[in-house]
Amino acid sequence: MDNLYRDFILEHYRAPHNKGYLDPHDLHFADSNPTCGDEMSMTIQLDESKGRIADVAFDGRGCAISQASASILTDELRGKSLEEIKAMDPKELLDELGVPIGPARLKCALLSYKVLQGAVRGSEVAWPKEAEAVAGA
Amino acid sequence: MAVQQAIPRARRGIPGGFSGSALRADFPVFERQTRTGKRLVYLDAAASSPKPRVVIDTMSDAYAHHYANVHRGIYELSEDATARFEAARRKLAGFINAPTERECVFVRNATEAINLVAYSWGRTNVGTGDRVITTQLEHHANIVPWQQLCAEVGATLEYVAITDDGRLNADDLAAKLEPRDGRSPRLLAIAHVSNALGTINDVAEITRLGHEAGALVLVDAAQSAPHMPVDVQAFDCDFLALSGHKMLGPSGIGALWARRELLEEMPPFMTGGSMIIRVTLDGAEWNEVPYKFEAGTPAIVEAIGLGAAIDYLTEIGMDRVREHEKFLFEHAWTALSEISGVRLLGPAESELHAGVISILLDGVHPHDVATIFDHEGVAVRAGHHCAMPVMLRYDIPATTRASFYVYNDLDDVEALTSAVRTAQQIFGTGN
């Protein structure tokens, strides 16, 4: 158990980075995890070229895994181009979480990734195949 | 056929007269250890129940030695299969005290039973400007079919409000049942037991009020039929839906009970083989009830398995099942209430609360709770329990739900409270 709820996961959960709502913003997207109904939104400000992320924030409530994942993911986005973000591999996020995520919790871990992809693409994207180990409720 | 059963005789001094741990010997699933090497503490009966060996054995015996299609073959094996299938229907009728087994339609589950009513009865009896009434504590299965019906025919769906402690608001029920523009509501669709809160509704009294107001009454018994006596004549309701998989039976089988005269009037829901008397190129004539509603080859062996589950429950006695779960509920409610940072949903009175407890832990999301519980060998459900309106009512995303059944005992209650403390320790909450 201590494997999954390592201190750094709990720290991100208790004091998530980049939590809130950016106003104004260039991109905004919200999505939910069908297994629990948790919702997450992301607001993104782009730089002057409108091609790179200047600032990002996420909001919503969720479990430690989804909140830590969003906190960790959003920490890395500033300065990235939209193309780089579209090309992101969800496996990298799972690796960065660095804890064993069982099949029942993969959607928790990847909700932030799904919301981010929805935001940069302007419409909802499918769950990455890494999250499909179990079907939604 | 070798069937092991540990159903004990009633013993004095034990609520329900039997011990859950003794009954666990009847359920092969409890032979397995969890991946963390713990004893499996199964507290998710409200989602689906484990199967006793007698159900599994009866089904394999049916497949091995008594299987053919039903209601058609003019040969011994088919007659044998038909007799077993129809015997299961009679067991079901007895279990819910239906006046006749002809009023019992086999379906896949309670969801299909409710959909059958919504499509067949609903599309012929609910029209523009009519009202259908359900409640805020329903499972989605008793909401979405009515939303679809009302949207399609131009009717209105209204929800009876619930109180802070998860009961139906009696004043709101009375108000919703009032005629509007001189028209009575057409249907009141209500759960006997809430799957998300555990609330037990007084369906006999609610049915009386519904009938007084001129509405028919559908009872969703998916969460009650497995756990307490269900009597359609005492309830005096018009429709009742249940699922076999929640009451020790197999998945893929459930039942709709409805008054004979309603079933006679209702058009078929699905059409095809079995449900006709004769078919010409111009049309078809429907078979008698309940076969009119059982198009195609039914879930033969699943029905026989459900019959075995009913025998098992009947041998214990549904009054004893209820008493046993009430005892576990009272202990769990008291023990959990004593832990700081724990909030419990639903009525505190055990007379009004089935063996289902929705738990909230301050500062720990239900998903994390369930993962930590899983590590402790405690299987619970975390989520909205297919009752999102309930979650909206209390402004929560989800709950952790523990639900008891015949094989649970006080050790399981202890495992539950201990898992709550573990979750609080890991998250540094509680005391």
C-alpha cells in the first residue's frame, strides 16, 4: 500500500500545484472519469505566438491519484508547444507517477492527460489505450 | 449430485440464528486469498453477490445432464429441461408471493424488467402532458428508462425529494401525487431499498398513496429481494423488478412481476420466437403470458440456477436474513460513527436501513479508500453507485459503500472499521 500512496503522491494531493482557474485563458476543457464521476477542468494561457503554453491550471475534485497526476503533469507544460503536447505519450505520465497503478485506477491516473489532450485539440479525445485495461462503469 | 450446505438450524441468542462465517463454507470464492494474502472480506453484495456451491453445482448439473431447449422438443430431454425451467418460475413466484407464476416474466435483470415496463406499458399508457413520478434516491435503472419514455411521448418526469438523512420527503411525495390540471400521475416508480443510501422505503404505504392518487406503482426490488421478505400481495404494487445476480443467483437472469391483467393488455417488448402462437406472412398472434414477453431462447440454466439460489435463501428464511443483516448494520454503524472524520449517509435507524452503508472519510477520496481497503482484503464499491442524483443531492462526487449479506459476520465489520483507520493513517486524517 505504501507503494501506491508514497509521500510524494500524498504531498501533491494535499498541496496540488497549478490548481485553480486561469482567467483569461485561451483554452479550456473539462472531462470526467466515468468510473467515479470525478470531473476535472483545465485552463491554458498561450504565449504571444499562440503556439506554446505560457500558463496552465487544473481544477476539480478527485482522488489522490488523479490529483497528483494532474499536479505532476501540469508542472511540465509551460513552454511546451501544442504539437509537443499532442505527441505526448501517456506512458510517460504513468512512469512519472512512479507507483504501481492497478487496472481499476488507470483512468484516475490518466484523466489529467485526457483533459489536456481535449484542451489542445478543442474536443473530447478517447481514453488512451493504457487506460482501457478495464471498461468504464 | 453432491451439494454441500452449511445452512444451520436456527440457534437461540444469535440474531438471525446463524453465523455468517459458518455460511462462508458454502461459497467457493471464500477459499481464495487476496493478492496481499488476506482473507477475502466481501462487502459488495449490493453490486453483485457471490454464488453458493449449490447454485454452481445445480447449473453445471443442468448443463451436463438436463440441457435442451425449452418449450419445444417432443422428447424427454427437452421435457426435463422445461420442467426444471418452469419449476424455477414457480420458486420465484413463491419467493415474492405472486398469486401465480404466470405473472413472473424472466428477463436479464431488474434493468431489463423496468425497461420492459417503460417500453411496453409506458408507450401505450403514458402520453403527452402525463406525469411519471420517481424519486431522488433511485438507481439509474429506475430513472433513465422513464426519462427516455417521457422525452419520447411528451410527458413529465418528477422526482420526490429526499431528506438530509436519506428518507423520502413525505410532504413532497404527497405534493407530487396531487392531480395537476385535473390529471393524476400515471406511474410512481420507486425503489424498495436505495442501493446508494440503504434506505428502506415503506412500499406498502407508498403504494397505497400512489393508488389513491390514481397512479400505478412499480417497485424496484433489486436491493431488497435478496435481503428481506418481498411480498407483492402485501405491497399491493402493480409491477416489481428484481435481479438474480444480487441474490446468490447467476448473472443474466432477473424477473419482472406484474399483475396478470396488466400483462394481458401490454404489447410485447421484444418479438420473435417463443412469444407467438402463430405467424403468417401478414402478421402474428401473441403467445399467452408470461411467454409473450420471453422472445427467443431464454436463459434456461440461469433460471434454474436462480431457482437453486431461492431454495438456499428460503431454507435460511428471509426474515432471518434480514435480522442477520440488521445486526451487522447496527454494529457497523455504531463502530464507524465512533471514528472521527467519518460521515455516514442514510437513516441511522436500523428499521429504516438495509445492510448497505455509504461512507465518507474527511480528506480521503472514496477511490483511494477502496484501493486501501482492497489492500486489506476488503472488497467495497467506490463511486456514484449508478445513483448520480443522490451524489448531487449531497454534493459529493462519490461514496465508499459497504454492503452485507448472509456470509458476513462481526469479523467483517471489524475488518471494515480497521480498514477505515488504515486509510486515515495513510492520509494522516482522523485521530
